[in-house]
Amino acid sequence: MAKNIGIIYCQKIQDATCVGCAKCYKAVNEKAFNFENTDAQIVFKTSCGGCPGLVLPKLQLQMLVLDSLKVKVDEIYFGTCVEKSKALMNCPMNLDGIKEKIESIFQVPVFVGTHQY
């Protein structure tokens, strides 16, 4: 059975459309990088909420919608774009802190990074 995963992306890097998202889909579909030996399907994507980030309220709404659809989320990933924005664009998000909060609130493991393309 495939794992249902969600991806949180950087709102500044991805606007209305993101050509880079093809990299996340490619990694999942080809079971590459963080998805090796994992059968996964993407059930949601949402932004971090912009700087300084409203990721928790956005995620709470996303989880309510998925719950109403009877879709369980098995894992959540911060996209590689979030990692890059932390390293290169002075992203103010406390990634370790928000990762712990998400895991605590939603009882779902959270990982950082989706690919290395």
C-alpha cells in the first residue's frame, strides 16, 4: 500500500506555478532520493504561508479537508526549496522547531528535503 505524503513548499520560490515542483514529483514517482524503497503518492501540497510563515494554520486546514475526504497522511516533507530558502535567502522559519510542532500536533513524521536535483 502506498504511503500518502504531503509536501510543504517555499511560497517565495513557488508562485502560482513552479517548474521546480516537477523535481518533487519526479523523485516520488521514480522512488529516488528520500523516497527510495518507498511506495508513495502525493495527497497534498501547500506553501509555508510566506515569510515569516503561517504553515501551521495552513496545514491544519489541509488536514481538515483530507480528514473530510477520509484520506490519511502518513508522512509530511518540507520541499528541497524550503531547505534552499533557509540556506540562500535568509528564510526566517525555525525549521527544526516547526518540524517538531507538526509532528507533535498531527502525529505524523516530518522530513526535510525531497530531492537532490
